[in-house]
Amino acid sequence: MINGNIKDFLDSLYIGQELLFSYKEVKYFIQGWTKDNGEKHLECWEYETQSPFLWEADGPSMSALANSFLDAPLWDGKTLEEIEACVTWLEE
């Protein structure tokens, strides 16, 4: 991971912290929160276009949602962990 390390990025993801990163010059934003009913929510979208969600899910825990996100082949048929060497962690 460029501009950071994957362990710190994943630690932030597992607690639902807002994250901004880029891949192939496209910025992505991830955020998570607890809904009123106690269920967790995690979502990711293209940051600059405010396009519809690239990925979103609800579940019993933020770690379960983070694992589901990490398993999703969202980037050229690859997962975030497979492309992490080309991902730049951004501060906004």
C-alpha cells in the first residue's frame, strides 16, 4: 500500500472508520456506522463522482462486513488485498 501500510488500513476498516484511497487514479471512500436498530452498515463509492455505491452491506458486526468487503472482487475482478500494492491511502 502506497502512503501507508495495509495492516493500519485494515485496522481502520474493521472499526468502520472513514477511509479514502485511490486505485488507478480513481478515489474511493469507505465509511461504516451503527444503525438505529443496532445493525452495522458499511459502504464504498467513487469519491469524486458521488456515484451509486460500488459496494454496501448490513450485518451483525463491522468485522464481518469488512471481511465481506475484502472478499468482493470490485477492482478489475480482483479484491482489495490483491491490488493493495497499487492502492494509495489518502488523507482528505
